[in-house]
Amino acid sequence: MSQQPAETIRTREKLGYGIGDLASGLMLNFFGFFLLYFFVDLGGLAPAAIGLMLLITKLIDAVTDPMMGAIADRTRTRWGRYRPYLLFAPVPLGITMVLIFSAPADLSDTALLIWAYVTYTLCMLAFTATNVPYGGLLGVISPSSKERANVTGYRMFFSALGGILVGALGTTLVRELGGGDEKLGILLTISCIAAVSVFCVLTTFATTKERIPPVEQNGSLSGDLKILISTRSWIVVAVAAVLGVTSIAARAGTAPFFFKYVVGDDGAPVFLFFDRAALFLTALAVGQVAGVILGSILQKRFEKSHLLCAAGLLMAVMTMAFYFLPLDAVWPQTAVQFVIGIGFGFLMVLSYSMFTDIAEYIDWKHATQMTALVIAASVFGVKAGVGLGSFIPGAVLDWTGFVPDVEQSETALMGIQIAFALIPAAVLVPAALAMAFYSINRESLNKVESDLASRRAEPV
């Protein structure tokens, strides 16, 4: 039987899908830089308390993310399996994003910590309800791995654009909107981000289409999970995703403390309107865009697992190199951070593309469609990485005697350096080495796609 070629995805739809991840890029980059600083340096809470909060909430995500994936895989509506959630979930997400930074000024430390736990947990639940189906949609937007990889490139571009916008404008907006009140500036800035995020996700709903039809009945959740955890390739990509994001999140969470207390930066612009922190974040995000573009091109010629391994090792070497640069070496630091961003762009575009390949492989091997459940690992990987990456500086700062808004001891300054460079470099090594155990190559994937195309073409 002759096979029909996969439908080419139009640029309008690729842009429509990609812009949905601008929401995540804006939110996660803003949270990564400002969340720990907001509750510790401005709110007066112990660094370890907030770091532990960010870690504990991941235990909830470990349950809700796969549950959301299983629910989305079994959803049947006139809009498809995954798109309905992009219509109803983004508004609660936007509201909870703002609530985190809306704590009344007169709360006690205990009440403020409870506020942080409740609002952050609600926000992560809304993020799950939005982003797990969003990721699942990528798996059914085309039966072609090449088309999905191309769409993934658009997605990662917009994700990185979120980092560029937060890096370039985040500290400036906080300063200008707050008029000297950092708490107010952070609240008003996240309110703008929330409004843009809702618009972006709704745009994705309106402009995309699901092209892989669902099977009539899926297996049980326990059966799907058993298949998932027995799939070696899924495990190693999940490990790489978690550790890669952990490294980036640890550096972002420590950056405000590094520039304020170690460098002694006063927030004055060093290039145009960019202060040191803004230049640091923007260099990473611009590098990430370059990495996404380069990774999207190179994965057409090289195995994705080999490229991801190289990206992890590159990030580890450059993160360690940053540690040895003089504190006043603004442009060498910026250049190193740009290269780290290239590696991170590789990691993100390749890992998301690999997750959709794994979903196809599981469908081929087990005749089970569980796209959103497979890709829930990517969402959980990002959130777990952010949680671990925020826990690291919180724990290290607490352990080394950090005290907010005073001159720090030598031990505390060393703690900031450890959390900022040494630990982030160390966790990238196992992330890179994990790729030696990835078993889906281009040849096997071609067979998977060919067999699935024949199977889907058979009359039912």
C-alpha cells in the first residue's frame, strides 16, 4: 500500500504553536531570577526555607504531571485531545502567577511562607494543566519526526525569546515600574508577563491542529506508567532534562546574590540600559536562540543523542570557566555565558524533539498512544530542574551563613560562588553521560514512522 506523505505544517501554524512557549519562557525565567530573591532578600525568609518549599512542591508535581498527561491522552472533544486545555487553563495560570508576588506587606514570616507554599503550588498546578497538553500537542501535530523537529525549533525559539525579554527588560521594568520599590516593581512586571502569557497560549489554541487521530481506547494509567518506566530512552532523556535545567536554574537563582554581594554591583547600566544582571541573563538567552537554530540544523545530519552529550559537556566546561574569570571581566563573562546559552539551546530543542520520538516509539512497540504522558516528563523535568536549581542556592546560602542586606562573611561569599558555578558545572556531567544509554537512532526512527504510517492507513 502506498503511503501518503505527511502534511507540511504551514509557517503560520508553526509560529502559532511556538508562541505558546513564550509564556513558559517569560514565566520560568522571571521566577528563576526573582523568586528566591523576592522571598529571601526582600521578604526576609530563610534561604533554606524557600529552597525547601521549591523542592517539596515538586513531590506534588511528580503525581500531577503524569496524571495530567494520562487525562489529556484520554480526552476526546471536538477540539481534539490537547487543545481544549489551552483554552481553559491559561487564565488560572496568569492569576496564580500574580498571586505569588501579591503577599500583603504585614504578614509574619510564618504566614509569608504559607502564602508562598499555597500560591506557588496553585501556580504549578495551573502550569501543569497548560503545559502538559501543550507538549502533548507537539506529539500529534504531525506524524513526521522531521516536521515535529521543525516545529520544536519554533517552540524553543520563543522559549529563548522569553529569556531574552526577561534578561533585557526584567530588571529595568522592576526598577522603573516600582519607582524604587522593588516589591511593587516585581508585582507590576509579573502582571504584565501574566497578561502576555494568557494571550500567547490562547493564540496557540486558535492556530493549531491535531493530525494524529486517537485510538479508540487507551490502556490503564498503571499500565502506561509501567511501559514508560521500562523505556530506557525516556529515562535518560528525562535525567538529562532535569539536570540541565537544574544547572541553569541554580545559576539564575544565585545571580542576584552574586552580582549584589560578590561583585558589588550597584545596578547601574554597563551597556546601554543593561546592568550586570540583565547582561548576564540576556547573553544566556541570546545564546539559547543561537543554540536552538544550530541544534535544529545539526540534528538533520547527526544523532540527537551525540549532539546532546556534546552540549552538556560544553555547558559544564564553560560554567567552570566562568568561576575562574575576574569579577570585573564583564565582557569575557558575557561571552562565556553566551556559549553556555548555546549549549542550553541544544539541550532544550533536542530533548523536546526526542520526547516526541519516544512517544512514537512506544506507540509502535506497544500499540499504545500516551503522547502527553511521555511529554509530561519534559514539563516535570523543567519544574523539577527549577525546584532543584532553586533549592541548591537556598540550602548553600543558609549553610554558609548568608544574612540578607548586610556585608557578607567570606564563608557566605564562597557559598554564593559554589552555588553559582561549581555545583551547576558538576551536575551537567552526568546529564551528558546519560546519552550513552539512549537507544533510538535515525535508522530505527525511520522504521518506526514507516510502520506507523502503514498501520494508521489500514481501514478500521
